[in-house]
Amino acid sequence: MIGIQAKIKIDEGDSKLEVLIWMINQSIVVLQKVSRQEKQENKDNH
């Protein structure tokens, strides 16, 4: 999904560097959510 949005941003005129930074920021948010969910699941299982 992030890749599709990035392609749209590039097509709309954003620079590739700006889009890369945006993609990294989006990925960090996703990884943080996954990490929190895993911690919660581990807490629930113990």
C-alpha cells in the first residue's frame, strides 16, 4: 500500500527523495504498531 501511495506522490511531482523519506516514516509507524501488538500478545500469553 505504501508503495502505491509513493508512486502517486512521485506522479504528482514530489521528488523521489521526499517520497523515500515519507516511505521510511510510514514504515516506522507500521513497525511501531506491530511491535506494540507483539508485546501485548506476549504479555497476554504469559
